Amino acid sequence: MPPIPELEEIRMAQILDAGLITLTRKGVAKTTLDDICKTVGLSKGGLVHYYKTKRILFSAVFREFFKRIFQRSAETMAAFESPLDQLLSYDWLYDPDDPQASMGYPLLLDLMSLAAHDEEYQQIMEEWIHNWVKLLSAALEKGISQNVFKQMNVTDVARSISAIYQGIATRWYLAGDSHTRQWAIDTYKRGILGVLSPFMT
């Protein structure tokens, strides 16, 4: 009997969810396909029917997680009318009780480590950065059209804002005892307002 596309999609989504859970808990270096099989309740043969190798599966897990993060980010930004408020709407990135944030940092740091020595993972990292820049650029362009911001090199400014978020997030996550949540929120807002100050109308 040929595979049923809807069931195949459901099974692949279940595998990706299991991959997200397992990679977050154990890390890339310690996770095996058997670990993910146990989490999803599939045999190894069943798993490799959908994802032939660990590398293919891990790449798919990273991309799936980042897709979810960008959807969450777009929805959060859309809740604010002001373009400036949209650019400053990422307090949730520094919330240790937020499920996506707590899952995201181990995955992001694993990906950064892999990307340092592997072209395929570097490409995923570049996609991650590109998508952040694109998301932030949309808010900057909206601000220019509404005369909230002056003309600027939107891509360069969006890159700067993205780098502020990522740098502060990494410091907060890895050294949270000395870099508190409030420090992270205050610092990212000061940093972004500083970048934007020459362009405020």
C-alpha cells in the first residue's frame, strides 16, 4: 500500500519534535538516532525511512526550530503597532521560563559550534542570521515609511540590531549569575536605541 501523505507528514513532525526534545536535553555530540527512536517510539528502520542519516535529521531539526522561532518572533512583533516597539519586543528571549527560549539556546550554541568547522551547518547558521536581518529590516522599513526613522542602510542597521540581540543573549544564557535577565533587557534596549539614535526623526 502506498504511503498516505498526511500520515507521512504527521510522522515526520513527530520525529522532528522528538529530535528537538532530545537535542536540547543531550546535545548534538551525545545524541544518537537510537535516542530519538526511543523518544518518538519508532524503530531505527522506521526512523531512517524518513531521515536517512543522523546528519540529515539534525539539519532538519535545526531548520524546524528556527522556523518556529521566526514565526513566534513575527507574531510578537505584529502585536505592536509602533515599528520601534516591534524592534524592542524581544524580552521573551531572556525569560528562562519561556519554553522556546530555554530550548533555543542549547540548539543555537550547538549549531554555532558545528558551523565553526562544517560548511553545511555554517549555511544553516547563515540562513538563521539572514532571516533575523530580514525580520528586523521589515520593521525598519515600516518605520521609514511612517517617518519614525530617517533614511538609512536598512540591512546594515538590521545586522547591528541582530548582533546586539545575539551577543547579549549568549552572555545572559552562559553567565546568567552575573548577567541577569534585567541586565539583558536593559542592555539590549539601550544598545538598539543607540544604534537607532542617528536615524530617529
